[in-house]
Amino acid sequence: MGKIIIAGNWKMHKTQAEALEFLHVLKSSLEEANEAREVVLCAPFTALGIMSKSLHGGLIRLGAQNIHWKENGAYTGEISGPMLTELGVEYVVVGHSERRQYFGETDETANYRVIAAQSHGLTPILCVGETKSQRDAGETETVIINQIKRGLVDVDQNNLVIAYEPIWAIGTGDTCEASEANRVIGVIREQLSNQEVTIQYGGSVKANNIDEIMAQPEIDGALVGGASLDPVGFARIVNYH
Ligand code: 13P
């Protein structure tokens, strides 16, 4: 078991004004929250600065959605570690399936980004997951084990979060059965030298299924997409029973 981390991945949603409005509502809904649960919001780059000023410490941590492996250079459209740490960012999503599917991310580039994140004191959230056709072909374990092995070359497992996000469950409302997510996360854990790494589940996590997901022994948290956009619903997820 690792530390419990509930993270929202806003993807390409929310302007600065919308982000501040969200924080205003979320902060008031988290008063009763269990302090042992870390809450992370992975916001678009453009909202990070103003969110950081609004949070200044507190229960809620900031995350970004990508990081380049170089500190600076001719890499149009990319963001580096120092640019994120200056804004008070602590976490960064790496190798999300949408980056892999639409923007050519590979296990190798995800690995570079994980190492870069760690070298700047950020905690990477490395995403892995199989497609529907890979699952149907009985390849789930092989695909996941390969993603983990390649993604973690030369990576320090003392500052790492992994998110198991089956691609067929993302944004589809088709959640992976909690027991099956638990089983695959157990397979991931067998690949790790540090058994304390936080391993989250992601894919259609909602207020009405979070309790069952978090009741699973191998699952240390959630990476929540669509259901993290509404502060009241997200607070219910953070305050899972
Ligand atoms: P949904 O919760 O919208 O399925 O997205 C999951 C996800 O991709 C989080 O990174």
C-alpha cells in the first residue's frame, strides 16, 4: 500500500477564472476531509500560476499534465521542470493515454519525462493501460508489464505514482470492475522494487463508484477525469467512505 492520493486530471478544461471558482467551492467542501488523503489537481498550464497563489500550501496540491525532459531549448509548445516548480507545482501526469494516442508519446519519451520530473523534485504520475482490443486478445498483463518496465528504466521508485487507466474505461462511463482493477494493480505492484508506490485507478471514476474502488486492497487512489470538473462531485470523491 502507498499513500492515498486522489487526483483530478482536468485535461483541456477550465480557464483561470473557472479554476478559481472551482477552488472556492472545493475548499469549503473539503473541511471535513481526512488529512491522510492527498488531493491533487492537475490543471492546464495556463491556470497553474493563479491556482498556486490561491492555494498557498493547504490540503490541495497542484499537478501539471506534462513536462519536457530538457530544461529549456527549441521545443515549441513544451514546458520544462523549472517552469513548473516556479509555480508551486508538485505532481505531473506523464504518459497519459491521450498523449500516447494523439501526440505520439511512447514508453521511451514517457520514461524521459518521468526522470526529468524527479530530477526537478516533482512527483511523476506515470499512466499505463491497455486498449479494448488488447484486453480482448488476452494481452492486458503483457502490455502493462511492458509499459511499466520501459517507463521505469533508471527511475527512482521512492518518488513515483503510477495510474492504471484502462483506455476502454476512459471517458466512456464503462468502469473497469473494481476487483479487476485491483487484480491488474497487483500485477503492476509485482513489477516494482518499492511496494509503497502509490498506484491509482483511473477510468470513469465517479461519486457513485469511488467507495467500491477505494475498498480494494491494492488501490491507493484515483485519477479522475470528467468527474473532477465539478467541485461538489469531486469533493464527494475525495471524501469517499
Ligand atoms: P475519465 O474519468 O473522464 O474517464 O478520465 C480518466 C482519465 O483519463 C484521468 O486521467
